[in-house]
Amino acid sequence: MEIIILPNEDAVAKRSADLVESQIRAFPDTVLGLATGSSPLGLYRELINRHRDHGLSFQKVRTFNLDEYVGIPADHTQSYRTFMDDNLFKATDIDLSNTHVPDGMAENPLDAGPTFEKKIAETGGVDLQVLGIGTDGHIGFNEPTSSLRSRTRLKTLTKQTVEDNSRFFGPDEFQPKLAITMGIGTILETRRILMIATGDNKAQAVQDMIEGPISSICPGSALQLHERVTVILDEAAAQNLKYQEYYQHVSEIQDELVKKHRPSDWIAR
């Protein structure tokens, strides 16, 4: 696991965008796994800027989103399909038919997960998965106690997650308590993972993910099992880490090695 600690959210967004851009330029038809919530917003803004100002094309890119609420249609203002359309897709040249979000309105929600897994398999798998982490350590909507081998499935959200996400819903608006989410096992099958975390409120989850034991109580800790994970943090999110000095030392040495010997080492396929 590579840990990169940067001064602020803006620096995190730019460094994250550098990595995603390098992936797309190397493989224009790359398959991206995408996240919603506040963590990737800076990344998406940077990617839009690079599309607009520097010719970064998404025309052949294919995407799979981590999750979707159950019970609200795709065109609902709080659906994750709408989130992605508004915060990335509609501002780039991506073909919307190549973008996939779990079906939160499936007639049988239990069928939505296997259907999504089949689509992922048909593309050859996800090359690069973007992740954020919840304050309780969840990734996607894999809440604490989720199986580390889980697949895309129906999941009940914890009270903490519902509370954390309540700011996105009006006081009289229906807020779902169920979601379809990629499983931890599904995430671990992706070729490369980029984890983004910023802010004081993520500090404990970040420490548990990186320095704690591998446990279903902190689903993000399962990323310790993946051989190609890059975690990009701002100083606030990294504040609880005991080995910050070591992570910075390793990051500096790796940067030099990549520049000299393996300039495309970060690319996944």
C-alpha cells in the first residue's frame, strides 16, 4: 500500500487526477470504477478541467459505479446516477451508454447485484477503482461486519451512514436505507485502487484502514490484501497515522525510482 500525504484537499485532487489521467492516456478504453460522495469531487473537477483545457478524452472510457440507493429512480436528484451525470459525465465527452450504475429500481433488488457483476465481467474487469472511505471505515456501502469476500449485492445501511448522508436529503424527503453496492471481494479484484480521503472526520477511519488489523469491523482494512493500492490523504485525514514519517520517506524514494526506471509503473492493465 502506497501512502501519499499532501498539504490540503486541492493538492489531493490534483495528484489523484494525475494518476487517473495517466491511466486514461495509456489506455483510452480503460475501465474505471467510480465513487460518489464528497471524497472524489475534487478529482472529478480536475478531470473536467483537463478534458476542457488539455484534451483529455473520455470517449472510449467505460465506468462502473460502486453503488446506488434502492427506491429512488435514476433521474432523482439524490440518485448516484444523477450525481455522476452532474459532477463528471455531462461535462466530458464520455459515451453515457458506457457508464454503468447499479439499478436501484430493479423489480427484484436481489437480482441487481448479479446482473452488475455480469456486466463487469463482460468488460474484462475494472482497471482502476476510485474509492473514498466512510467515517466508520466502510468502502462503497460495505458497512462494518461486511464479508471480506462479498460480491455486488443488496445491503442495509447503518444508522451512522444514514446520518452522514442525511445532509443530502431534505427534512421531508424520502431517504433510502438500502443500497446496491459492489462487494469487498469485487473491489479487491480490480487491477489498481486509488483511495482518496480528506478532512479531520476521516482520520480515525484512515488509521484503522492502514495501520489497524484486517477486520470486517473496518471494511476498508481489506485493502491491505491488495497489492496495488495508492492512498492519497491530506494532512487532516493523516493526522492519526503513527508512521507518517516512514510513509513520506517511502513515497519520496518510490517517486524517484519511477521517474528514472519505470515511468508507467502506476498504470494498470
